Amino acid sequence: MRVLSEKFRRLRQLFGYSQEYVAFNIGITQPAYCKWESGQTSPSIDKLQDLAKLYQVTVGELLNDNDLEMIKKLMADEHFAEKLLGMGPVS
């Protein structure tokens, strides 16, 4: 569970999101999300799907131990910076 909690934190920081923003957008409270990042609890499959959609990755990529491949995919997206800045379409 520790690897997954670290991934949640890294993705949130990569996208420049606050815990409050992520929690609001996936329909949970900030304290509940904070427990995911600290490894105290883990999300349901429904909430994993919501997180994957928010971060524009698959659930499989969220659960995969290889963060490097997921980051490469995001960085290879020519519109990634625009998405991060809210200037382009989000797929």
C-alpha cells in the first residue's frame, strides 16, 4: 500500500493539485484522501477509476509499480503542459 500512496502524492504534485482539489473532484473529503496518501487506507475500485480519469491514466497504470512508464506516457503527450495549465482539452 505504501507504493500506491507515494504514487498518489507524486501524481498530485506533478499536476500541481492540492489534496482538497483531488478530494473534491473524486467526491471524497480531504481527510479521507489524506489517509490514502499516508497509506492508512486505500481507495475502492470506483475511486481508483476516478483518480485515473483525473490524472489521465489507466487504473492499471495507477496500480503498476513502474512509475517511469506512466510518467513517460504523460510527458510524451504533446498537450500535457496545456492540460496541466488548464489551457487545452482534457481527454
